Amino acid sequence: MDKGFSILSKNHDAYLLIDLQGNIEYASENCEQLLGHSSITLQQSSLHKLFVTEFLDQTHTFFKCRAQEKLDNFDAQLQGKEGRIIDVNITAMPIYFEKDMIGSYLVLKDITFVKKHKLSIEREKEYHTLINKLSRLSEKHAIAGQLAAGIAHEIRNPITAIKGFLQLLMGENDGNKLYYDIIFSEIDRIEVILKELMVLAKPTKQKYEKIHLQDILEHVITLMVPQANLNNIQIEKEFNFTTTCILGDSNQLKQVFINYIKNAIEAMLDGGVLRINGSIIDGRQVNISIIDQGPGIPLEILKQIGQPFFSTKENGTGLGMLVSRQIIKEHKGDIYIESDAKGSSIHVKLPVCSY
């Protein structure tokens, strides 16, 4: 192939001349600066050695799925010296001698900076989109928290009045003491739930202190029992952390366990038993397991749990598991999930601290 007639010989772009077998017949001097290989080395090479494999067709030495007899422009990747990958834009032009195609010009333009800049812009856009979504979600949660606090306050007032008048009735009327005890017990339970609702709804700064894990779990279970009962689910607990102390933020940990228990309840469409077990590992860690009797989680979904905005729920945000995992990690803990056809288990490990 005669290189002397090249219309690109004075062009500043790097270019190659190749034959129909993909062998490099000529490499311009500018290829040396772009690829790091000398022109002589390149002229002893072929497209298979120069191009990243996915851009070539293994059964033919030309470009994958591309016509040879027309001008073409596309992006590809080349292998530079010492394995360096270079992003390039290629203009491929056929070379004819009389009526026969004998090879192609390949004009190479380095687009590494452009591609990285474009990727950076795309990532920045994704970041801002995520921040905007989280911001809107945060606003919604703040409004929901305010409504919850307001509702809890409004319910607490008549409950206080009911409790007071009930005490008066007990003093003025004889009746079955068991009935009174049941009524008072249920009123006390309502007050506990309202108190927990007020605590969760109140925006507080992160506050790490020594807290009793037993109290955290008992409060959360008290809060979740009504939802479990509505779904024909019995919560069984088996733990004894009365002498166990951990360092953390009680409100955040409540948020975590409420989220996990709520997910377990929602998974048990046919009711059943939800077990909450706890144990101490080597005196240094506590393990809390939330075990449901749902249908289990498919492997392909299990792999995606915790990813931003991934949710199998119709109105789910996909952030509950992500936020919960982050809270656990901030508390120097860890979580892992197990699942099969008999149900799913989520295990939370947290470090203990001394009194």
C-alpha cells in the first residue's frame, strides 16, 4: 500500500492505514504520542493487539458489526503502552485501488479527557438528583413527624381524661376489679405507645451515650405489637439484656429495629410467629435476630437490598434498609440477612460497653 499519497499526511491527528486483514501498514508520527508505541512497533502489529477486544470481531479482523465500504465514526478503546487504556474517537474511511477496496484509514482522536469530564458531569447530576430526592424525602418525613407528634398529643389529652374519670368511677361504684384492671392496663399501654411515638417524631441531634439494649427492644416491641396483632402475628421474644449496655443513639436504634420488625410483619401475609432473639457473643458483642415466617426473599432481590431507591413495595422509597444499615455501621456494628423458603432472618451485631 502506497503511503505517499495520503491526504492526511500533514494532519495533526494520529492515523493508521490498515489492510483488509487488520494488519497495520502505516502509523503516523502522532500515533507515538497518543499510544506510547513507536511507529515501527505499530507497523509490526495488528488491530487485535491494539484494540480492546470487545471492539473487534473475533471471526474477522475488522470492526465488529461495521460495514467496510463506507465512512464510519464511532468511539472505541485502544491499548497503549504498559497496558494503558485510551479512549478514542475513530473515523474509518475505505481506501480503494481502481474498483477494489484494499484497506482503510483510521483517524484517531483522543477523547479520554472529554469522556472523563462527561462521566464526571453525569455523576454530579446523579449526585444532585439523589440529594434532591433525599431532601424531598426528609421534608416529607419531617412533616409526617410533626403530624405524628400532633396526633399523639391530641390523643394523649382525652386518654388522660378517661383515665381520671375511670378512677372516680372506681371509687363511687362497685364492679368487677378484673375489668377495671384490664381497662387500666390497656390505657397504660396506649400511653406507652404515645410516648414512644412522641420520642420518634421529635427531631433530635445524634447523641451517643450508654443505653440499655433491653429498654430499646422492649419499647420497640410495645410499639409494634398492635400492628402485629392486626396481621394475626404473635411476637415471641427470647433475650435477656438487663445487664447489657451499648454506646449509641437510642432514637436511631429504635428507628432501625422498628424498620426491621415492620418489614418482617409485612412479609408474613398469612400471619404466624415473629421471633426476636438475642444473645451475647464472647462478652464483646450482642446479636439481635429478627426471624419471620414469610415466603423468603429471592436471591436476585436479596442482592439488591440496601441499594438506594430499590424497593419491592408499591410505595416504598428504598431508603429504609439503606439508612438502617448506615446507622448500624455508625454504631460500629454489622448486619447480615439470611433467607429461604421458610422465612427470612436479619441479624444485627453491636459492640457492648462496660458500665
